[in-house]
Amino acid sequence: MSGEDRQSQLAREHKERQAQRAAEQTTKSKRNTFIGAGAAIVVVVGGLIAATTLLGGNGDGKTAAASSPAPSKSAEPSESPEPVATPSVPVDPAKVSCSYRKDTSGSPAKKVGMPPSKPDLKLKTMTVTTNHGDIVIDLMTQTAPCAVNSLAFLAKKNFYDNTKCHRLATVENAGLSLLQCGDPQAKADGKNPTDGQGSAGYVFNDEIPQGVKYSKGVVSLAQPADAVNQNSSQFWISLGEETAQLTPDYTPFGFVTKGMDILDEVAKGGWITNPDDISGDGGSNAPKIPVVIKDVKIS
């Protein structure tokens, strides 16, 4: 091989390595929050389909990354970061049916039964009482009726009582900001390799409206990376505008209207790196400031 040919080959190999690193970075950006279990079926028809169609958005199914603002205190309801528009046509209760099925993934589960198929579309507020105070979430029941229905069922069963938020993702360790909770088996000590793998023993389908943005304060269901329709008990709260870069793969069901200051302080406290994390994406990097859910109420 001549010297010129060798230089050309090295240039091609260098370009290929650059492309590979760029692809890996894109994948890493998407693999962020993601726990869950198996698969499920959610049937949402009639009025909900019409409502989702009216939500708008840019039509390409993608969200753009936004610059990160300075940390803010607890948002009042008028300042809350609504992730999507409110449907102009109410969902018809007679045409909404939710379906849940057994989680067959083998993930550790705390089984308390299955939610009912008929959701209560009048539910408006989720109050998460923690060891630091209350976090209040305005619910998007009209666009995520089956997600809210599941959360309400689990709350009534005291499923979340005394569970620990097991994952703190930050710009430094994941390129985005969120706190993840809802694994009934999580120890949140930075040592348990299966933190983030637990579920409620059932799974159900996504409810992702067009134009969703995971801005600071938005609360969404978690599921495994690259998975669809595998929602269960776990959820995450966006802690910064960096999280808006996520592709719309996760069901948003509400946004924080009180308690964002609590979450900001937890984020400032940093995280515990779990060297035995089996997810490979920092899914069990626990917050140094423990967050224990004492109770969840939905009304």
C-alpha cells in the first residue's frame, strides 16, 4: 500500500470513528430514564383520540432541546410548565376503556391487583407526601386517563407508601435532569444493582400526545430504554430544561405546581454513583439527599 493510500485509509477510519461516537452519544442521550417491565394493552378510543389530535405540535413527533434556566423556587399554578395544550373537546367517559395485563418480563414486583378498566376522568391532583414535604402535581387526566387511573389505583392500595426515589439524573451524570421514583423494591443506597427494575406486576400502553415537551416540572411514566407500551408504577419528574431534549417516548401525566423547591434542593445535593448498576445507564444512581415517599393521594 502506498503512503497516499495509507493516508486515505486512516482518514476514512477516523471519519468512521467520529460517526460511531456521534451515534453512541445520540443513543446515550435517549437512554435516560427508563425502567419498567413488560408490555401491555391500553385501549383509548373515541373522544380521547379526537382530543389528542387537537393538541397541536410541530407535526414531526420530535422535541427540541432548550437552554437551561437558572434554578427557580416552587412554581405557582399560574407559572406551571404545561407540557401540552388542554384538549378543546372533553374526553367522553363512555368511550374510554383502559386495559392492563400481567408483566411477564420477570422484573421484581409488588403485586396489588389490576386497576379497573373505567377511569375517573374527574381526577385533578396528585399529592406526593415525602420526608421533605408535599409535592403537588396537576394531572393531565384528559390526555393520559389510563396512566392517571393506574396511579390512582396504586395510591389507594398504598403501593407507594415508604418507597424511595432511586435515581437522580443530572447534566453531569446523564446529560439531563430528573428524579425517578416508584420502584417498590428500591433501596436507593447507591449499592443495590436492581434499583429501578421493580414494577406493580402489570404493564400498559403509552398515552403520548403530539407536541409533548418534558420541560422542568413535567411528570411522566418511566419504561425501559427503547421500549414502548411497558408502563407500570415508576415515574420521573423533570428537573431542568435539558430534559426537553428527550424524544417523545414517555407518557406525561402531570406537572408540578408545588414542591419544586424541594426537588431543586435534592438535585443540588448530588448523587451516589452505583458501580454495580445493571442498567448500564446510571439507572440506580441514588440522590445523596434521600427522598422517601410517605403517601400518595389523588383527588
